[in-house]
Amino acid sequence: MSGINFCGPLGNCGGEGATGATGPTGATGATGVTGATGVTGPTGVTGPTGTSVTTSGMFASNTLGSIIVVALGGSTNIRLPNNQSLGNFIVSINDTVFTVPETGRYYITYQINTTVGLGLGAGARVTANGTPIPGTILVPAVSNATFYRDCIAPLTAGSTLSLQLFSSILLTATLISGGGTIGASLNVIRIQ
């Protein structure tokens, strides 16, 4: 029986070996489906109402064909009794003086249309408390039947405004009328 080897019984298993090194990170998987939108939070408190600067404004006109007499070197306020939209402004009983309700910067515009040219030395303007507002003064270099100006000027509460014709000579002017025309108008709007 020579040449035949017999194995002995199987020995016990050895202890578990040490953990091997971590392998490289695998590729990132696909992005999952977006979850449902969460519940909308409560509405915040409403802020205070802003200031409206155009609440102070006025318009008035003359469509009557009024006759305006200006003394030598003088001035005459023009009546504006028609189409009055005064807002917070106050108008005098004879429709020639308008009182400003609030202090601020105002856009002022006017027009005067007469039946004939008024000649040299005649002019138009708006006054505040009797003092001409510089940006409103118009003295044409030639005879003129149409006067128009606009400007921005600071005005204080309680100031009184009037639209005027003035002249270095005795002057009689007739405002146009009829057919929806405006002989004179004044528009004042607070912008700041």
C-alpha cells in the first residue's frame, strides 16, 4: 500500500482577517422625483398706505368772454368761475383768488386767449400772495392774443393765487368765448 497518502481530519477555521481598504466611490445615482410643494405660509401684515401727493390740485376757467381793464402800470385779476374742480383749494367769492391747502411743490399752468392782440407792454402772470411767481411771467416781444406758461414752484399752505393781466399802458382786453373755447384757465397740482 505504499504511495497512498491519507489526509488527516480538517482543522478548525482560522480567525476573520482584517477589513480591506474601501474601494472608490461609485457614480452618483439619478436625481429622485421632486417632492410636493409645502403649504403656503400666512400673508404678512399690510404696510401703511403711502402718501398721495396729487390730492391737492385745482382747475378753473373763464368761458364767458369777460372784458378785463388794466390801469396804466397796473394789474387785474382774471375771474375763473367756470368748470371749477377745486379739490381742497378754496376760491374767493368773486372767483379770482384761490387758497392753497397744503405746503409743497406745485405744477402751475395757465392760458389766456383774447379776441385781439394786446400790444407791447401787456403781460400775464400768476401771483402768490400778490407777488408774481417768476416762472409764470410772460411779456411777449410782439402783440399777442395768446398767453401760456407752466412752471414748478414751492407754495405754502394758506398762500393765495391769482391769474393776472398786467400792462405798462392802459389796457382793455376781451377774453374769447363760445364754441367750447376757453378765454382763460388756471391749473395747479401738488407734485411733492
